[in-house]
Amino acid sequence: MLLTAELLRVLRALEAENIAAIPYKGPVLAATTYGNLAKRDFWDLDILVPEHEIRRVRRIMLQLGYLAEYSLTPAQEAKYLRSACEYNFRHERSQAHVEIHWRVIPPKFGLKFEFDRLWSRARFIYIAGSKIPILSPEDALLVLSVHGFKHLWECLKWVCDVANLVLAQPELDWNYIEREADRIGAMRVVLVTISLADQMFDSGLPDPIRLRLKRDPTALSIAKEIVNCYLTGHPISRVKARLLMLKTYSGFRDRATYVARSLFDPATEELIRTPERSMVVMRGQQVLRIARQTIFHLSKSREDGIS
């Protein structure tokens, strides 16, 4: 209830400055997909805003008593805005955590949502007497699928969210979901997600979607690997996780882009810690880091095979 009240306070402050904002996950997901705020736990708030408004939103959050996760110089901020997708804030008194997103997922993944497109399809609901915008059910499914992919579906709750969304929205426009997923290059991401939802929670997929899923054995094999991790409790190594994520991209160009960005784009934390270091040096360090991880993974796999 504290976080829900805080969400409404932040949204009112943004609306007062004529800044469009769409909350997702958290209390919105609990209310729309589970039908009750008490039926899904959450520890933070996620709010999507237009990229060109992010500096104004950051100033408003500070005025509301929030502390930013990072205190950035202009050089650091410029690099951070190019490589990241969110600002993290913590309220000094209530300790509430809010993530302000100007992208759904970092640029290195190559899956780009357009805020104006999401806003044009947004719907409105009432929470605690306040009218707030939310993603359309179809866009919510796409966003939740991409969020799960970003973390390789390591949390079963995220799969449960998708299963409940499908069950709660029997009139989903699957044609739109397929078209939009194809447009942003996330069709296999969606197929893996709904396969997980169906396997783990029997989400009741329509026949055309089941048929498209059967036609993509790669999506089914990825989902099988994830389900095996749920059942065994064995974590996936970093190298194997990267390989699975690579397989989740459907086209050669998308895969090549992911490989290039994974190899050559420094981690966000590295950009913040060392803004004065040249990109050439940081990219070289990133390549060496991934090479060490790969060699370690291959050596361990060989040892496990021998044993």
C-alpha cells in the first residue's frame, strides 16, 4: 500500500509538469492481471517516460525527496544515457525504490520499443480512486516477455505474470502481438516466454499460437533449458546464458548486432566509474573479460566430461 501510494504521488508530480508516464509491473500488474494488489508482491516501482524528458523527470524525482543511485558528471551522464535504460531512485525517508525507464531494455539487446507507440495504445484504470495510464494487454505481454529475456527468465514469478496475463485477457489480439514482435525482432523472445508460461502454468494458448510455437523448435529447446533450471535449481553459467540469448534472436543481423555489442560495449558500471578512460581501452577490456569467461567455461565443461 505504501508503494502504491508512492506511485500515485510520483505520477501526479509528472502529470503536473505535462510529462506522459506509463507505470508497469508492480501494483499495476497486481491490479490488472491478478485482480488484487495483495496477490502479487513487489518491492519497487517501474515507470516508463519519453527519452527526451528524462532529465526533467530526474529533477522532479529529486524534488520529491528521492536520491539517485548514481551522482553523475556531465561526461558520465552522457555515456550512461546512451548505454542504459533506467535511473534508479530511493526515497530518503520511506526507502521506496523507483526505477524511471526511458527504454524498456538496454540498447545492446537491440529490441527497441517506441514510447509514442505504447502511449497511443495505453488504457486507463483506477487505483485507490486515481485514474492512471497502463500498457495495453498486448503491449504488456511484449514488455514482460522482453524483461524476462533480459534476465534469461531467472525468476519464475515473471513467467507466472505472463501466464496470468494470458488467462486474465482471453480477448488478446494475438495478430497484433505477432506483428509487433516481428517488427522489433522479439518474436522468438515471445515464443519462449509463452512456452514457459504454458509448460509451467498451463496458460491456455490459442491454437494458432501453439502452431507457430511448434514451428520454432529453437524456441522450444530454449524453453526446455530454462524449465530444467527451474526444476534442478542449477544456475546457468554466464557463457551458456549468452549462447542461449544469442539463440533467442531469430535473424542473422540481430544475432550479429547482439554479439558485437556484447563484445565491444563496456558495462554501464565501467562507463560510470571511469568516464575519462577511452572507449578503445574499455572495449578491449570487455573483450578480454568475455574471453576469460569463455575459456573458464570450456575448461570446466571438459573437466566435467572427463569426470
